[in-house]
Amino acid sequence: MADTVSPERIAVIAAAARVPLPEGAAERIAKAVAPVAARMAQTDISVAFEIEPASYIVAARKGAKRD
């Protein structure tokens, strides 16, 4: 993870996702997100595969009743 979240990085990600940003929004988003991203980088957070959100549907459907 990069040490800083720049407005340019926000603008590129938004453009890739085809999300239009108003003038000055990239700067505001970068300013709001930077402290959280820095804390996450410091603590080296990792998500265990058992609790990965993408696998939730599979686990939820395993116990579901079928009609």
C-alpha cells in the first residue's frame, strides 16, 4: 500500500470505475481517506480467508433449506 493517498490516485481510480467526480472532490476524498489508509498500513491488517466476504454466500447457502 502506498504511504500517501493522493488526489491524483483518487481521480484515476474514480475514472477507472467510471464514477464522475465534481471539481475538488478528489482532494477532499484524499484528505478524508489518507489517515485511515495510513493506520491500516501501519498495523498490516489482513483478512483471513474464512471470513472473506466473497465466500459468505457459499457458506450461507450451504445451510439453507431447499424447496
